Amino acid sequence: MAGFLGIWSSAAIAQTTQPTAADLRLVPQNESQIKLSFAPVVKQVAPAVVNVYASRKVVQRRRVSPFFDDPFFRRFFGQPGGNFDRPRERVESSLGSGVVISADGTVITNHHVIKGADEVRVALSDRREFDADIVLMDERTDLAVLKIRGEGPFEHVTFADSDSLEVGDIVLAIGNPFGVGQTVTQGIVSALARTQVGVTDFQFFIQTDAAINPGNSGGALVDMTGKLVGINTAIFSRSGGSNGIGFAIPAHMARFVARAADQGGKVQRPWLGATVQLVNAEIAEALSLDRPQGVLVTAVFDGSPAHEAGLKVSDLVIAIEGKEITDPNSFGYRFATKMIGEQTEFVVLRGSREVTLSISLKPAPETVPRDTRELREFSPFEGATVMNLSPAVAEEVGVEGVFEGVVIATVTPGSTANQVGLRPGDIVRGVNEQKIETTRMLETVTKTPPRVWRLDIERDGKVSQLILR
């Protein structure tokens, strides 16, 4: 089970000359070297690591949907019968960590630390506390950017080149695990490019054995030069505590989100206009490859940047700007961290020869108006916000390769849509055997409740029918 974690940071060990990368990777040669301390690193970086306190008001809603009293519904979805109490308001709070990345008080943390927050406060290592504004929230990367309401300058860290990390490099973690106060732990980089963590849409994590625990979420993972190499995001644990397997979002992705916050407060990722799939052993053998590598292009959409660049179905993308591509997750990470308006270079294997393609980095187009609607009428969709699909909307909600129809963008917690099991990213294909093509059609259909609801919902490329009485 993956749990959430938090703060880490470090700084350069004081020396008379700036150490090189080779110097930093030397094994201690004598007793005096073994006694070297990380204290100078901690003193440099600790002031830039903050505690993040988020609070939100939660209303417990009264359940009024008759679906919940239907024995079939309860058996299928595991929902108990009975009625909820009258609406009551309570305050929930969460504790995490964050890293100051500029002198003006810009802080980067995890999205899940401040999700749904009405108020956010940050506490510095010198015990000063400030209110903070939420500048940007990006659920797909599980990152968020805050701005401290106070006069700077503030102590801050700088970004490292996370692509230069190697397995075995020493890293430090500074955070507030379990709310006990600022804590420092040390470990090594255990693995790179972990893609099966399941926490964000862009799976490409740094794995470390530095001890991290709940409360460390959003903190800094730093190298021995005191630079930020990652934002701690998850741990693998069966007990909820540290088992020596922690995951951090690379600084390269964090820098991309921070730049988006600085350039308008909205993350805008480039659109390729193609779909790819994993190359397994069977596909590799069919393509006469000596081993599985790259990603196989399965579709290219007319008028897209991929189409304009000459990318073709059955091309094998093996590198982006010289970085090896091993699976769809590494492909998505490498492409998603490119900036709009630039060019990027793909190396593809086409047959037996390598071809280099220059891809223009453009935003996904909104080919039809999204016509966003929040459905409030009594129906299985009550509490869902829906949009008309287009490449732009598909990119926002994380739907791949589907550009027509109606997609669920958000679902209010505790709503009928939430209780029924609908999720953001679900595509509504039909209601009561009527094809749904626009949000207006869906809203009209839900205004006339039938005795039995028949919903055709597409999720992860598969269409299932849900029957509710």
C-alpha cells in the first residue's frame, strides 16, 4: 500500500573548494572522512523547508436518494441502508511539508496535502507562521504551488538536474513526520524511473531508502550539494510507517509545474495527438528486436503535431531528446515536461532504420465548446460536473485517445454520482438506450427520471452498463 509523505532537503558540505560530482561519489578512505557530518548541509537547507497546515470545512450531507434503499443496489455497491443525519459542518485539517523555491516565498508541495483546503498556513523552521495563497493545483502530478503572504526575502533552495542522479547517490530528507517537528533522515537513491507506483498520472519516481513517514508529504529530497532533486510523495508500507521504500517526484517535473505557476497559474502540457503502447516480449519478437524497448505508436490523429511531424503507426519511439524511452510512463513523463512553443526531438525505429523527427510542442485544441454543466437534478449523475470532449478537455481530465462525447470532469464527495460509483474521466455513452453526444443532451435526459436507469459508461476503453432501480 502506498502512503503519503513529505519534506526533505540538504545543502553543500562546507569545503574550501567546490566539490565535483566525482569527488562527491568517493567512498570514505580514512577515519577522518568517515566522521564527516551532514550538519553543514542541513543548516543550509533546513530554513527552506516548511510545515504546511491545511484546513477545510466539510458538510456531512443527508442522503435522500432512493437508490440507497434498493437491496440490489446495496448488494452490488456495498452501501448500507438507512438515512444519514441532518447536515453537519465540521473542520478537517491536514499536515504536510513544503519547500521554498524562491526568495519571494513561492512554495512547492503535494496536491494531496492541500486538496479541498479553505485555508493554508506555513510554518518556517524559525517558528514564524504565515497564511499562504494557493497559486496552482495540479492533481495529475500531485503537485501544488503556494505563495507566502509575507515580506521576504525567504531562504530557499535551487533545483538540481534530477536526470543526473545515479543509483547509490546519497540524499537527505528533512520534514515533519507525524507532526513531531522538523526531522532529518539520510539514505541513498535506491532506484530511478519507477513507473508502477500508482500515485500520479505521470509515473516516473525516484526511489530512496531515506526514512519518510506520514507528514513528510511535499517535502524536499536533496543531494549533497544542497539542491532539490525531488518532492517526496509516497511510501510503500503495510503498517503506515517507513519500510525504507519511498518515492519522490523528480525535480524536473516540479520545475515544470513551478514555471507554469509563474507564467499564469495553469499547467499547459503539449499535445502529441498519438497513442502508444508498451512493447512486451511478444511484440519485441514480432518486430525482430533483441529486447523490449521504446513504445509502439498505435494511432496518429489527423492534424495533430505527431501527424505534421510525420510520425506513423507502427513507429517505435526509442528516445526523446537523447533520453531513452522504456515504457508509456517514461514516454509520458518525458513529453509532458516539455514547454509549449518549443520543439522536441523524437528518435523512432521505423523498420530497420532510425529516423529523427522534430515535434512542435502545441497545446491541445478545443475543437468543440466544452459547455461545462453541473448536474443537480435528481438522477445517478447528481453531483457530477460534465464537459463535451475535445483534445483539450481529454488532456485536462486524463482521457487518452477519445475526443468525442461527454466526460465526467469532477464528482462531488457524498453526492449521488459519488455513491453510485461514477468517477472523473468516465465517459457517458448512453442513458436509457439513448446515445449521449453533448452535455445539453445529458442534462435534458436526467430531468425526467424513469423507473429504471440504464447507464452506458466507458472507463479505460471499456463500456459497461449499469442498471439502477
